[in-house]
Amino acid sequence: MRLLSILIVTVLFTTGAVAQTIDRITKNNEIRFGFRTDAAPLSYINDQGRPFGLSPLICDQVAKVIAQKLELKDLNVQFIPVDSKDRFDKVASGEVDMLCGAASITLSRREIVDFSIPTYVDGTSILLPIEAEGTMGALAGKKVGMRSSTTTEASVLNSFEAAGIDAEMVRFASHPDGIKALRDGEIDAYFADQSILLVNYIAAGLKGKFKLSQEILTIEKQGLAIARGDDNFRLVVDSILSEMYAQGTMEEIFRLALPGVEPSEALKALYVFAPINP
């Protein structure tokens, strides 16, 4: 993957009012990314024990460009594991400079952190036995699972309530736990982001016995979380991402992170409509 040659507005790096994140990166010659270890294909640890997935790959490119523009030799790039409960707090406290995980952009989360421009578009879908009716309405009176402390949990609860459907909600600590419960017949359906379901569907060898519903409950834009109020750093990150979109690098990263998977129509639209960097 080529190293981008990007012209970022020089004033962002030379003004006396340098943002605190840029100042910290320069002083320590280090950038710290928080990443999820269990949210494949967007953020996880691969077979070599290294951070991988769409978001870590994007952040790695961002780090290369920041190092280039700040003239930092051998920038120390740290990937620090976070979980679904502490990830935003670690960004807000400055323990990590940016969150490179699977984070949907919501107003409630923006009370804690800011977000970059969107880097991915996903949506909540359903994994269920192949013989089951592939609609939410058919799950009335049944057990449905989801991972706790995620936007999926909130969207499932809201969707069932809005539709007047009563079902037993079962929360899991991880997606593999939920998939195993579905495979073992302990629940009747499992909800998660479509990309996460797809990867777990393949990894667990569920083809022929289970299926992904075509019904999508939500369309969720995801971005890289950064500390609130650090407008200069956010503009730097957004400028880099915009150029990555313009040069086709974002699509290259998608195909590297999800080989053989075609970008959704919503994601293709994002490739076209991302902000330009004149």
C-alpha cells in the first residue's frame, strides 16, 4: 500500500495554538491508538498476534502521514487494547490519542468524544437458522441475543419496542459467545453489525445451517474517536482521511481487510461524497 503524499495546511503544525494531541505526539515521538481486539473485520488481533482490520489499517496510514508532516523519524505507533465499556473514556482522558475500532457516531457519544469524518457505514442485521423466517416480526416470543454495551443493543431494544414485539433479550460479553449460543440452540437469533455477522458466519462454518437476514434495522456511520475540543487535531485527521478517499486508498484498505467482500452501496456512496481536501 503506497504511502500517501498529502498536503495538509501547514498552519496546523506551526501555529502557537498547537492542539494538545499534536503537541503530545511531537514531544513524545509517539502516537497511541486504542483498538478493539474482538470486533472483526473492523478491529481485532490477527493470527500473528497483531492489530488488524479496517480501522487499525486506516490509523496506520494516518500515523505515517502525521510522521511525514511533523518530520518525526521512527514515530512510535502504539496500539492499545480497549473494550466496549472503557474505549471512549480512554480517549477522553488522553490515555489514547485516537480510537481505531468499530465505533458508531452518535450524539450521546459526542458528549464524551469527537469523531472524524465517517470511515465506514454498517447496519444492524440478524443471523438465524436457515429454516427460520428472516424477519424481526417472526421473533416474537423467542430468545434473541446481542452483545452488551453496544449501539446494537440499543437499536434492537428500540426496534422491538417500536414494533410492539415482545421477545426475551439475552446479552453476551463477546460476539463468539453469542454465535456459539445460536449454534447450540440456546437462542433463536443473534443481532450485530452486518460486517461482524458476516465474518463470524464464515469463521464459525455456519453456511448451510444458518443465514443472514436481508432485513437491516439501522444504518450506522462509523468514525475515529478523538478528544473533544481538539479542533486542530480533528482537522488534521479529517484532511488525511479526505485525501485517502480521493486517492482510492480507503477502498484499497477495505479490500485488504475484507477480501472477497464487495462494499455496500452505502459505503460506495461514502467513497464518492467524502469531504474534499482542496
